[in-house]
Amino acid sequence: AGMAAAFLMEIRRGTQSALLVIRYAAAELPSAPVEVSVCADSLAVRSGGSCDAAALPAGVRLAPSSCRGLRRLRGDGLHLRVRLRDPPPAADVVFTLRESLKPNKNYIFYCQSCGDIVVKDRKFLRVLPLPSEDWSDLVEEWCCHPDPFARSALHPQHGDCFLGDTFFLLNSGNDSHVPESPKSKESTRVICKRCKTMLGETVSSDTIKYYVTEVIIQLAEGSFSPTPRFQFVQSMVAQCLLELSSAKSTFRFTIKGDNGKTYILIWLLNSDTLLVESLGSSSSHSVFTPFGDILMPSSGPVGTWNAVKVLYQPCIKCRNKDLADAWENDMGVHPLKFPSETCLELLLILGLSTASLPPSLRCMNSFQVRNSFY
């Protein structure tokens, strides 16, 4: 049975340690003393003759004798720390865009929001990564003579797909499935014909940039599999953070819109988090579940998620302007560009995740905390 006293366990794979938070819904706070039992494969909470218990997922085994630091925090519940008996299961390999696109295979590109076909039956002869967006700024460090690339443009030919940090470039050619962009000078946005969502931008007369948060790419012989919008956006952004932090040892990011504005500052703390949460009772839904049914497993009273933990600061309406300006001029900060509407969606996702955490875990050094699932 699900626990009326919901629990949230945040596990660090690297240290094989966990923070366990047990919390009752406000209307169910027990008047009798509470007894917490931690076993290798289960948790139990007893109070006033009642007992709530939940089994831990396979692969998560605790060392009960290592429990320490039990305390009760107002508004949070009971906190304690515990070590794991065995290493937790390894994180699933992140499925990146670079791994999903292969040469000489037919692909269909769908609008992520509505499922309409954007590009149909496209086969690439070359799938190549682009240099980072600030590569041209570093040319002076590489060359002792004038920039040899000043008049060169990295535009794909018809059989090419070029991959950036948050986008990919395609040659539009004569593909009738590519949506037309507005002809007005004020915008080069590429819009989905069906739902009018922004999918990307026109880079030149024959090159289109599609953002990874706006399209789903699948093999032509497969069928379209929709993914909830919030789940898709946070998964793609988490993948971008993981890939860049691994490849470039970059852990601070600015989230910018296609209008050039900075929306969010993100600081990646760790990528080895495993979250375990009880899902069986309504109290746990209201207290801990980040996005309601969107991220819940199909069955079972306990859910697990791989997650990255980030600190963030919103920058809309001139908030944190001084910090944003400082990050803008810091070479250690990497900019990530998305459609402005997606930046606002991401800010909402961050806020919802922060609100789902116990109050004592929501802030760190003036930054807000969130767990991003992938």
C-alpha cells in the first residue's frame, strides 16, 4: 500500500549516500510519537497504532546501521542520511541527437507540439558536428594572419545535417514539407503549419535551423510516438547540459531566447542523482511529485528517476541583471539558445520542480534548486 507519510530519497551514485525525507500531509500530522524503521529494502513509519510501509526499487539497498542526523524540520518532515549497501544501478545512457541521426537512413521530422510532419523521408550522406558558436571569436588565438574563415559559412548541402549545441542545420532544397517562414524583415522564424509553434529559423536562402526542443526525429519505417511537452523539454535541456559539461568541463550556462534576451542562469551541480519517491497516496502527489502524472511510471507505488541537479536564477523582468551581466562577460559560461517561448516553458518547469521539493531544499546560496529528469 502507498504511504500516507510520503517519502523522497535523493541518492548520489558517486558517494553511495542518500538523503531521506519523510513527510506527512498537513492534515495528517500524527499526534503520537513517530517511529521510523529503515531496512535494507524497505521503509516503515509507525504512529498511533498505524503503520505505513513501502518497498524500495530493485537495485536500491540501504545500510540501516549507517543512519544518522535524524531531525524534524518545520514544513519538511523528518530528515535523515543513510549510506547504500551496494552501488546503485548505473544511469541509463543519455540518448543524444548525435546518436539518433545516422547517415544513409531515412528520417521523418515531426513537430513536437502537434505531431505534424515537418520534413519527410530525408536521407543524410553526412551528419557532422558544428564547432561551438563562439569558434570565430577564437580564430585570432589560432592564426598569426588575417582570419581565413571571414567569408566562409558553414552551410549544409542537400545531403548534410550539421549539429550544434541546441539545434541542427538542414538544407531546405525543394522539400515541400519544410514550412515556409514569414517573408517580413522583422522575423526569420520557421513556424509549424498546423499549430503555429516556432520550430526554428532561416539561416540563409537554403538553410534552416531547427531547435532540438521543437522537433522529434524518427526513422521513416517507425511510427510517431508523442511525448508530453514538459517531459520532452526538460529531457532535451538536461541532455544538452550533460553533453556540454562532459565535453567542455562547462558547468554554468545562460539560457537565451531567439530574441537575444537572457531568461535563465543555470549552474549544473551534479549529474549522478537518482531520485526515489513514493507515489501511492494522494498526499505524496501533492507534496513531492514534480509534474503530476506526467512523470509517473505506469505502475507501482514507488518511482525512480535519473536526474541532474541544477541551481538557477530567473532573469525575466530585469531580475538578477547584475549577475546576468557578469556571466555574460565570463568565458567560463556557455550560452544556450532556444525559442523564447521555450525559455518561458523551461522557467515554468524549473519553478514547478522547485515547488515540489521540501522547503529546506529549495534554495542554495541565493539560487533556487531543481532536479531535471532525463
